[in-house]
Amino acid sequence: MSKPPGKARKMNIRILAADDLPSVNRLIQQLAAATGTDVSIRPGQLERIFERMAAHPDLYLNLVAEQAGDVVGMISVVCYQTWFHPGGTALINELIVDEQARNQGIGKQLIDAAIEEAHKRGMDELEVGTKGDNLGAQRFYRRCGFDQSYVLLGMEFEP
């Protein structure tokens, strides 16, 4: 049974490990279904992405939230240098909480862990983007302290 918001139990938040990739795949599929996006992950794809990211821990931060030994959420952040923000920018690429574990404060705890790490790395800001019609995600991010300071535009390429 889900706990009401505000009654969050402290999760074990840790760096994503290779053993977590099946859980990451499950979470990505949930995100794809929720956003109406077709995501087909080819064999070995997550492993290759994990290896590339793990080779550059200064650029990538991938955290998971565990509950009773199960991965119930993940956040993926890229940290990069900019001219305008000389300390750098941290950008949340994905934040996913398992459908069965929502409304327990897990997403907020993942955000807080990302903020803490961004501060440790000397970043000037933490950004996130959502689809324009994903009003639930936008409300969540605003509750976490984000505001709409600009519009993020995107261009996706065909594989």
C-alpha cells in the first residue's frame, strides 16, 4: 500500500550498478508507456550505455532508490561545462519511479541526492525538462523547487 505524500521513508539511494540494468530496463519501459513513446531496447544496448557512462563519472551521475532490496526508482544526470555557468550545469535526463512505488517521496529523495551531488561538484544549477503536456511531472518538479526560467526545445533524430 502506498504511503501518503509527505510520509516518505528514507530510501537507500546509491550509484547504479551493472546488476541494476534489468530494473532500469523495466523503469524505462514504464516511462515509455506513460509518455506514449515507443522505446525498443536492443540486446546489449543498456550494457554499452552503462559502460560508456561508468567510464566518465565526472560527467554522468546515475542513482537508484532501493526499497527492500528492489530498485524502485532511478535518476540519470549529466554534468557539463558551460560558458554562461562557469561552475557547470547538471541536467536531469531521466527520473523514473516504479508505478507501484509512487507517492512515497522516492522521486523527491532522488532529486535531493542529485542536488547534493551537484553542489559537491560545484555546479551552478540543476535543470530538468519535460514534455509540454506532462503537467503532472511539471507540478512535481515545481514542488521540488524548480521553476520555469526558460523553454527547452528539442530535436530528435531517427535511428
